[in-house]
Amino acid sequence: MKADERAAYGRGGIGILVPAIKYREQLVDMFIDTWYDDKYKFYHARGWVDKYKVEECNKNEHQFVSLDKNMQIIGLIGYRINRLNDAASDLSIINFTENKVVFGFDVRKAMNDIFLKYNLRKLTFSVIIGNPVEKQYDEMVHQVGGRIVGVFRENVKLMDNNYYDEKVYEILRSDYWSYTKK
């Protein structure tokens, strides 16, 4: 961790995201710990889990860790980038701790970066209906002018061998920009 990143926490800063590749080994171990934990069944939305892969290049995917004031991993935030249409998709958010406040700020920072720093025009992502974070996603998308595109019924089989509905969201940069200026 760089001194300036540590100093930001000393000033009360929240929202520092660090490239995940700097924490590769630790992240792989943390993901293995989630494989059979029912708490993470909605994150592992296929019913099985491959070894987590930290990307070595940021051309098509951005991955960041969220750190607490002691520089310990709170969670991971990532998304894919389609360079042909300047869009982000497959937003991946996993909190390994109960530190919801700092992690929430970091999620918002990642969204700001998608639209304001990287100037991508669109973000699409989904949530499995029944995931405890679904209500927060609904509220977050509404707050920034996004929309619920629709629901795919019985679209995803989880590790409990049951099928769940999947809700799809869309946020456009133009809507995000106008809502964040309010």
C-alpha cells in the first residue's frame, strides 16, 4: 500500500480502491473460503465455483479490492468492459466482512469511476432475486436514474440445486450524470 493511500484513510477518507492484482494470493484464499458457505450462494450463481482468477490486464476487466483502515480486504468490486460499445457489464460485488458502510462507499466510488473517470456510457448487471442485497441494488439504481430492465424467470441454478429468478439492471451515463449532480 502506498503512503498516499494510507494517508487518505488518516484524513478520514473512504472509497480507496486498490487493483486486485496486488492482493492476488489473499483473494484466491478468501474466495475458496466462500465456496461452501451458504452466505455466498447468491454470489456463486452457477452452483459450482472455479478457482478465482485475478486478471493480469485491465483491458477487458477491472477488479478492485476495498480495504479497511487497517488495509485489510473488505471485499471485491469488478466489472467487464466492452471496448466496442463503451459499456461495463457483469458488475461483481462481494463483501467478505460485515463492514457495510466503507464497502458501500467503495461500491459508489467504483460506479463513479465507471461513468466519470473511464467515461463508459452504460452499466448493466444483475442480481439473483432473494439475495439480501437486492433491495439495496433496487434503491441504488433508482437513486442514479437507472432502471430494472426485466426479470429472467428460473434462470440461475444455485448450489442448493434450486432455480432462481434473475433481475437485470441498466444505468446510462447520461442518467447517472444528471442524478449525481442533484
